Amino acid sequence: MGTQSSMKLINEEGLRIDGRKFNELRPIRIEVGVLNRADGSAYIEWGGNKVLVAVYGPREAFPKHTQNPSRAIINARYNMAAFSVDERKRPGPDRRAVEISKVIGEALECAVFTEQFPRTSIDVYIEVLQADAGTRIAGLTAASVALVDAGIPMKDMVVGCASGKIDGKVVLDLNKEEDNFGEADLPIAIIPRTNEIVLLQMDGNMTKDELSEAIGMSKKAALYISNLQKEALLAKYKGQESEKEGE
Amino acid sequence: MSKSSDEIVYGLKREYLEKISSQGSRIDGRKFDEVRNLVVTPNFVPRAEGSAEVRLGDTRVLVGVKIEQGEPFPDTPNSGILTTNAELLPMASPTFESGPPNEDSIELARVVDRGIRESKMIDLDSLVIEEGKKVWVVFIDIHVLDYDGNLIDAASIGAVAALLEAKVPASKIGREDIPLPIRHIPIMITSAKIGSSLVVDPCLEEEEVASARISVATNEEGNVVAMQKGLAGSITEEELFLAIESSIKAGKDIRKRVLRK
């Protein structure tokens, strides 16, 4: 968590600085099939986050020594654009991006039937065009949709939502100021069908009871976002149907 | 398609470890919530401002702390700097290669860093030499010497032990050396999921077949200050809270018995 300050994040009426209630999500919009060359793609806007995801594969893994004879490897690359944050970020992967790429790849691997595609790689490119806290979960949520768009078989779509603690209260879906000046941040992603946790990180300071409350809140929000993922996919393929009918 | 012999051996190992864990036992005879023998040797490298050698079973890690003068970050002009780095030395395992840090060593360093930073173990605000211009920079360097599983806990306990011993070399700027200002003692404990069991402090053989791991850092009040789920498998909420309980319990023991705090 960032530096502590006296900044007030919840007002007298119990509302947050962007006017949300403690358990309220920021607006989320998902679009499918937004890139031409990629095998699958998706775009997500989540509050001020704008994240674009492309999926290539399954294709022959390269370099060859990375190939696994019994399953596909998932190669996730999370990258922040230099202009996505207040102060220009030096381009290229930093240590934070390497770690986030790793945990996102591991989370997707829990859902994808990798054993169906030995010796291949499934490449997931996540580009954060504008960042507003919660980019890893926004990217992961969009990545699942892009994997479906690429026709890759999965148990279910991975979906997540962060929760955290600000002004001593557990809240859902931190924005940038809340992330910077709050007391804890807890990004979580799940597989809704089985209720398994596939990504979990936490920093800050929380009691067990607060954690339990936060996880419950995140899971509930994830189920709602899971529907948005499905609606976005349906919207694309229904659209194609009606186009065909029109021809 | 033919499978390599490595794959077959791996499959057999996993099957065996999952089978014995479903019967309540572990390959080295430990209980599920039992940490391996932990020996911490503080001040192993007197040249460093702080240091500790950690032996966790057959895993061996050396952590050195150097404290030097530097410029503060522009957004925190009145605060010292903490930076953590980890090296998986090729001497520590046949699977480690020399070269720039890979994602495993970066994750290790960042998870160790998170436990220390988020617990507010070090009072960074008191490490200012000249406001906005000069502060003390605390470098934690983790050297993995021998890899027999669970580097996260060994490295993180080593870092905490080294920081507890560390001195700020203020004599270099004409003041008196002072102990590094310490506020809290975070302990990070990792559990691994084997089949449907959760075991604390996995050894290498367990780590190799684990589907998921969960690392939890707690402070002396029993609050959680950092967590990281790893590996390409999932955990349930019940397993998460089991791992938190194990971490609190083992943390208390290590704080008292090993670090004597």
C-alpha cells in the first residue's frame, strides 16, 4: 500500500470519493473480437482502466526447449503503456510486470484444458492502455474472454475483482486514490463454476474477519462480472448471426 | 506420442505423494502443519550492515543487508528506501542457470519485499538524512545457496533476521551508528497443496508435485499483511483460511523460539 495520509476516502454519508457505496463496482464494459489478426481478442473498460487483450495459439511453442510434451504452456505478457499512468512509465517489462504476468498465466492455466494441446504455447498479450487501479484483474477478466474468442476449451472463464480496506472499512473494487492511500488491497480471481480461487495476492493489513468479508464481496462481484463476460461474447456472435441473415 | 522418462518419473512421484498425503502422512514424516528444522545464524557476514544465514531443512539461504546513502524517490521525499533483490545461484540447484533474474527470482524478491514493506517492519520515515535530498537506502540481497524447497519462507525469515541485526552506518556522516529502527516482525509461511491436502513448508519433492502454493505473512498481532498464491492450480476459501491459521501459529513459534522476540 502507498504512503499513509490524512486523506479522507469515505465521507459522512458513507460514500467514497467517486460517489460509490462500499460494495459498488465501477462501470465495466467488455467487447469481444476487437483485433483482426489475433486468434482471439477482447477489450475491457473498468472504471478508468482501458485494457486490450490478444490471444495467439495454440501454436508451436518457441523456443523449442519451452515445449511441454504433455500440455500447452500459457505465456501471458502483461504490459503497461508508457502513457498509461500519470508519470511516464519506462517502456518494457519491469519487475512488477514480470510478477503480474506470472500470476495471470498461472490463473489462466487453472481453467484451460492445456493437456489437449501438447508442445504448443497459448500466448496472451495484455496491454494496459490506461491504468486506474485493478489492471491485473481487468486484464485477466478480458484475457478469459479473448481465450473463448480464440476457441480455446476451458472449464469456465476466469473472472475476478479486487477488494480492500480504506478508512478502516472493507470495500469493493478500489480506484487509484483508494489504492494509493488505503490500508489494504486484495486482488482475487475465481473459476465461478467450481468456486476455486486461482489468483490471490494481498498487501496491507487485515484481520481474518476483514479478509473473510472482503473475499465474500469480491466473489459476489466476480459472479456479476462473469455474466458481463458471457453477454459480451453473446453480443458478438449474435451480431454475426444477424449480419449473415441480412446478406 | 512417447513421453520422456522425466515425465513418467514425475507422474509416479506425484501419485505417490498424493496417495500418502491422503492417508495423512508426508514423505519426510512431518505432520501437515510442521515446519522443518529452522536454524538462523545472525551476523554471518560482519562486513554487511546486517546479515543472517538460514537453514530450513536442507534449504540454505544467505541474506545480507547493506545500508547506504541515496536520493529519496520524488513522491516520498521524507522517507528512506527499501529494495529487495534475490539471486538463485547456479550452485544451489542443477535447474538454476546464471544470467539475469528470471520470473522465479523476481517473484521471490517481490513477495519477500511485500511482507516486510506492508508490515511496516522498518520505520522508513526515520531514515531521512536531509529532507528531500538524502536518505538511507536499505538493500536486502538474498542469495540462495542450496535449494531444497520453500525459498519464500527461508528468504523471508532470513531477511527479517538480517534486518533485526542491522545497523545504520551513521558514523560515515559523522553521527553515531544506530540500530535500524524496527516496528514489527512479520513472518511469512507457505503452504503447498498436494492432492487435496495442504502441507506447511514444502520440501523440494513436495514443491515439485504441488498444484498450488499459498504464502501468508502475518504480524505479531495475528493480522495478515501480505499474501501470494502461486503455481498453476487453484485453492478453496477453506484452504486459504487453513493456510492463514498455519501461518499465524508457525509465525508465533518462530518469533519466540528462533528470533527470540
